[in-house]
Amino acid sequence: MVFPRKYWGWLLLAFICLITTTVFGLAVPWILGEAIDTVLGSGERSFLWLAAGIVLGVTALMGISAYGHSYLSGFVSQKTCYDIRNALYDRLQRLNFAYHDKAQTGQLMSRATTDVEAVRMFFGRGLLGMARTLILFVSISYILVSMDWQLALLTLAFLPAVGWRAVVTGLRLRAIWLKIQQLVAALGTTLEENLTGIRVVKAFSRQKEESQKFSTDAKVLYDEHINIVRQWAFNVPLMVFLISLPVALILWYGGRHVI
């Protein structure tokens, strides 16, 4: 956390914009519900115009705060990656010859591109995204419990199963992505060595063997990507199904209390 330390002020401002966006997002359904209840109870349709104006104003403010959150988080992530790339390149320039004799060019290029891009995604979306999810979870849970604790329990009962499945899937995908990073680095090394030594490859007529070597590495990389697609194709519908189950229970249990 050394590199983003000098941007904590901007990151805090992005977090404030995130909280503002979340609050406005939760306020819109509440305003609509209050407007409908008021009109149905009093019969004054003119109140709908006032509610519509309030919703438009809140939505506009939510859009402004969402812009601030997106811009500031992107600004911090890009600045952080800029500093990391420069520090990494400067460090590589200062390392001795023994290190460069052992290190593979593809591995170094992967660290300077793919890994740094992962850091940018974390600060741009992951960090504040986790904070937004936590805020939404706490806020919505409180609203549900305050409205009807029994229906709230039915709604939240399946969250541990969804969370457990998400953690298991995340651990599996993490292992696969780490392997993919290694494969991309190895593929980059093979490409760099062949392009640099293309005269030697042609001189010894090794084009076919080198192409086969590259094709084999690319096939392994392809298989790992397909493995990720398979994991997503199975787990995403499963988690959607688990999330949808409380809807059926709410309709069954809540409907019995209404009818």
C-alpha cells in the first residue's frame, strides 16, 4: 500500500461519492413507495407530480455522484499504476547482470503489464466495489428487518449458501488465473526468444519445431481459459438460482398473510 498512500485523499473522496450514490439509489424506491401509498390513501393524484420531480432530482444527484466516484477511482488507479510501472522499470535498470541472465524476458513483461493491470482493476473497481457491496448489504438488511423480520429472515437465509459458493468459486478461479499468468509469461518468453533469434531459427531450419512449441503452449493457455468459462457457466446460474429461491418463499409466506 506504499504507492497509493499519497492518493488517499482522492480515494477518500471517491468513497464519499460512492456512499452518496448508494444512499440516493436506496432513496429512489423508498420515495416511490411513499408516493404510491400516499396517493392510494388520500386519492390526491397531484402528489404524483411532486414525487416524480423529487425522483428526477435525486436521480440527477445520484448520476453526479456516480460520475465523481467513477472518475476519482479511475484517477487513483491510473496514478498508482503509473508510479508502479516507473518504479518497476527503474528497479529493473538497477539490478545486476546475474539477475538478467536468469530472468526471462516474458516473465518481466508479464509483471510489468498483466500484474500492474490487475492492480489497476483492484483500485479502480475491486476495492470500492467491495465497500459498496458491504454498504448495500447492511442497509438493505436493516430495511428488510425493520419492515418484517420474518420475511427478512427468509430473504437472508440463503445468503450464507451463496457466499460459500462464491468463496469456493473465487478460490478455484484464483488458482486458474495464477496459472494463466504464468502461461502468458511463458508464451511471451517463447515469442520474444524466437523473434530475437529468428536468424538462428531459420539458419537451422527450426521453424516447424518452434511453431509446434508455441502452438503447444497456446493450447494449454486456451484450455485454462475454457476451464474458467466452464466454472462461470456452472456457478453463475447456480448462484442466481439460490438468490431466486427466497422470492418464491416470500410469495408463498407473505401471500398467506395478505390474502
